[in-house]
Amino acid sequence: MAKINVNNISLSYLVKKGEGEKNALIMHGWGANKELMEQFFTQALTPHCKQMIFLDFAGFGGSDEPKYAFNSQDYLKLSEDFLNELGINVDILLGHSFGGKIACLMASKKDYEALILCASAGLKLPKSFKTKCKIILAKTLNKIGFKNIRKILASKDGANLSHIMYQTFKNVVDEDFSDEISKINTNTLLLWGDKDTATTLKIGQKMNSLIKNSKLITFNGNHFFFMQNNIKPAINEFLSKA
């Protein structure tokens, strides 16, 4: 594990050596860290990568919290500045959930050799009736003084966070980057769990329709389907053709 100061934020990262020629940046989802990604994606990437860079986003793992509430564009800039500080040109982007959203934003600005999105965030679908009711109830109780109700009603991803990270969570949780995602030209592999309730399969299907050079593969599993399935063959086949 190493640390680097980027824009006055100490970021924790891990670089692993592989057997290939490419450089890959691997980005975790909300509430996760580089260790989780290293554990489940190293084996699949090793044959294709010279270096695999696993990054802890600001506010996660061993990285410092941001100085103010971030949005996804702030995380995008910090990730780009991180790579510039390292002096590494990345060929492959891989992101899970929130990390997939940042990978999408990166790929909307620049072409890479390959983009792998695992249950990626980045698109907004209509809220269910149950979710709408929870939002209305939370706002109503907050107005009459029951501010701690968010600990009960809030998403598990948003609970037990510092003030800055809770505000950050609110900033990033409901964004829609359809326009940016439709600009992606990089060959893209979409991997999804068919029982995902965090970023549902409908989001994967919509991304598949927006990204012209994309392929969607589904697995039997939830938001962390890659912990429940062998994803190495799918990634290996995709990168072998990239």
C-alpha cells in the first residue's frame, strides 16, 4: 500500500504487477475499498496488465476525507489528477457501482482500450412507490424535529457517515449522466447481477443501449455478484479481443 498527496488530500492506493502490457485503474463502489477490488479482480486482470492500480476514493479505505462535500465531478477530477501525479497512462478502466460511474465519466472524455463496468451507477431510473413514500416520510419527520429518523430510513450506504461524507452521498446518489455515457466510444463490457437491487439490471440494459460498443453479461447474483461468481472467463475473453 502507498499514499500520495493529491490536491491536499492523502490518497491510498495499491499497485500490483501483472503479466501483460496494459495499465489498469480499478475503482471501488460506495462504502467499499481497494482491498475488496484487489481480492476479486486481480486474478482476472493479471494476464493482461503490466500494472493494476487499485485506488481508495477520498473518504474511503485509507484515504482522507475531502475537505468539503464532493460530487461525482470532484471525484472525476481527483482521479485524473491522481493518475497525473503518478505519471501513468491508463489503458483499461474497471469500476464497480460508484467507481463505475467515475469510469464512465473518464471514458466520456477520452477513449481507452477497454472499459469494464460492474453494476455501475450513473443513470437515474424512476423511483419506486415505496422509495417515494420513505422520502416523503423522512422529510415530514425532519420538519417536526425527528432528524435522527434518517438513520432508520436512509439507505444503508448513507447511514453512519460523517457530515461531509453524508452530504457527499446525497450529492452523488441521484445523478444522471445519460448524455455523458452516450458519448463513450471505448469498447465496454457490462457485468451485472440479475438480482441487483442497488443498481438494477434495468440500468445495465439502458447503459448497454447508450454505449454503442458494449456487451452486457448477466450473472446469478446481487450487487456484489463478482463475489458469488467466477467472472474471470468473461473478462479474459473481453480483454483478449480489446
